[in-house]
Amino acid sequence: MATQAINLAEKLAGFTEHWQPRTVAEYNGHDIMVVKAQGEFTWHKHDETDDLFLVLRGELTIELRDRSVTLHPGELFIVPRGVEHRPVAREEVHVLLIEPTGTPNTGNAATAQPRRVV
Amino acid sequence: MATQAINLAEKLAGFTEHWQPRTVAEYNGHDIMVVKAQGEFTWHKHDETDDLFLVLRGELTIELRDRSVTLHPGELFIVPRGVEHRPVAREEVHVLLIEPTGTPNTGNAATAQPRRVV
């Protein structure tokens, strides 16, 4: 187990790449991750898991097929399993994500980022 | 599914009671909750689930039997299942919690708070 507090801003300060989540802790078979993002991600869905986004800094829009939801710091949104979505950030945004360990971030193992633990 | 962003500060502004978590969203069978706390909670453990604490405002100390961990805003800690702990806050603290839906907050159904959804 971790022996001290996990400071999310410190974890985010340790890398610069976009759309490459870092796992900072594990919880009930899920990865607690932080990610920096800017621009448009790919449209995707996860058939086996809900997708949780909590914005820590900046602004993130989650496009859905019929509407979009914009998140500011301290705001979260959960995309239910099976629902197509596309995260978009005009400027860099810092986000907390939770996904079951091993979930491909694109919804597709062939195009997913590898799991990175910090 | 929720149709808009969930603003954690707004949810917290909606109640004043301490140690009474409010469920603000559901994620993979878990409740995403916010709680206001001050003072000392009871020593307890959860044999079936890890316990996630993310401080949003103020300062929270999680006492363990052999040491303690103090969390500030933007810091999280996960108490692994089966580990005894006691949350303590000298002044009011606002915290995001995640637990499987139905988990008694004291680790004991007889003394737990009822599930409150806002």
C-alpha cells in the first residue's frame, strides 16, 4: 500500500505528454489515473465499463453523439458503458480518470496507450 | 445517466451535516460521494473494499494503527481493504469518497449512515 498522500499536481508535474494517462493508485481493481490532454481524442466507447472524468485544471468538453458536456475544475462526469464519446480540450486540461485496470483508453487494445504507473 | 456536469462544490453547498456522505454519481457499482467532516470518526475497517479519500477543501488526517497520513486539497489516499483506520479533521474538511454501493461507512451496517443521493 502507499505510505503517504498522493499529490495529484505533483504527479502531473512529472510528465508533459498528452493523452497518456499515468496510474497513481489502485482501487478495487481500478486504476486511478491522471492525464494531460489537449486537442481532440478519438470517438470511442467502452462496452464493459463506465468512464469517470474529474477535471483538476482547465476545461474539458465531452462530446456525445447527441450533445456535449463541458467540465471545469471540481466538476465530474460519468460516461456510462457503451456510450460513444469524444473528449476535446481547446487548451491543456488536467483530468483525474478511473478505469478498471487494463481498460484500453481508446476502447480498442490495438490503438490504446500502454499502462504507465508513476 | 446524468445529463450535465456534476459540480462537487455545489453538491457540498447543499448540506451542512458532518459524516453523512451524499452520493453524487454512480460508477461501476460504486457510489461517488461527497462528505463534510469535522472531529474524530470511529475506528473501522472494510473487509470487502478499499477506501478512497480525495480531499477537496481543508485537511484530513487518516490515522492508521502504526502511523497517520495527512491529506490536503488535491491529495488522495487509499486505505486497502481490511486495514483499520480513523479519519480525523480538526477543522471542517470536504472530501470525495468512493465505495461500492451499499458499503456501510462505519464498516458495520448497524451503525452506518443511510445512503443519501443528491
